Amino acid sequence: MAIERTLSIIKPDAVAKNVIGKIYSRFETNGLKIVASKMAWLSAQEAGQFYAVHKERPFFKDLVDFMISGPVMIQVLEGENAIAKNRELMGATDPKKADPGTIRADFAESIDANAVHGSDGADTAAVEIGFFFPGMNVFSGR
Ligand code: ADP
Ligand code: MG
């Protein structure tokens, strides 16, 4: 299995709930290492650019408005199969459909306010890591 890196964001709802530590603990106890992190309050331009792939979707404006409603915690996670592992820990996009014990089942309220973002593939992980951590490579170099 390969060591991968993936981009994770703790969204404004979960930051406001004061559960950054609890979510970090999920990563750490499941073999994902936090290798970069920063807190940021995104501008509409940054959030729109980050979610550009969704710009034609009906929920795009609500998504951007939500992502700029408060600070977010952005991190790069590293570990065996980090991309899929993080998606597994996150649970389904709609928290009502998320498996018990997942981050979204435990900390999210709705499909809009769903606690976390995670890259969905190797290509998006590379783009998203570069977007928030310019110069950081998707490969660990180990
Ligand atoms: P995920 O975050 O699980 O990768 P997507 O990439 O499909 O999900 O969508 C990005 C984000 O857009 C979701 O996390 C969610 O906040 C929002 N979103 C997705 N689908 C909907 C929807 N049908 N209604 C409202 N918001 C949505
Ligand atoms: Mg996605």
C-alpha cells in the first residue's frame, strides 16, 4: 500500500462547535498524520476557486457562503491510503446517510453544514494541497 497525502478542511460549523481536537483525534487514532495545518477565514474568491468544480451546481452559492461564514482549519493528512481512509472517516456527504461513528454522523447537522472536506482522489488531492500549501508536494518523499 502507498503512503499518500490528502487535503482535509474542518468547516466553519465544526470549528464553531469547538471540535477541532476531537476531529484531529479521529485522524491520529486511525493512522493519519497531520503534516501541515493552518487556520484561515477564506474569502469568497478563495472558496469559489477551491470549489470551482461545483460552480455550475445549484448549491454552489450556498456552499461558498457557508465556507466563508467563519474560520476553517485546513490540514494535509499523510498515511497509508490517506485519501480513501480520510473519506471513510468522514462518512457520506449527507450526515443523515453517514455511517455511525463517522465524523459527519457525529459532528454534522446537514448536507450544507457537514463538518469536513476531504479530497476525493489523487488528482484532486494534488491540486487541493497545492492550493492551500503552495510548494508542498503530494508525495511524502519518504
Ligand atoms: P463531499 O464533500 O462529500 O466530497 P461533494 O464534493 O459532492 O461532497 O460536494 C461538496 C460540498 O458541497 C459538500 O460537502 C456539501 O457541503 C455541498 N453539497 C453537496 N451536495 C449538496 C446538495 N445536494 N445540497 C447542498 N449542498 C451540497
Ligand atoms: Mg468533494
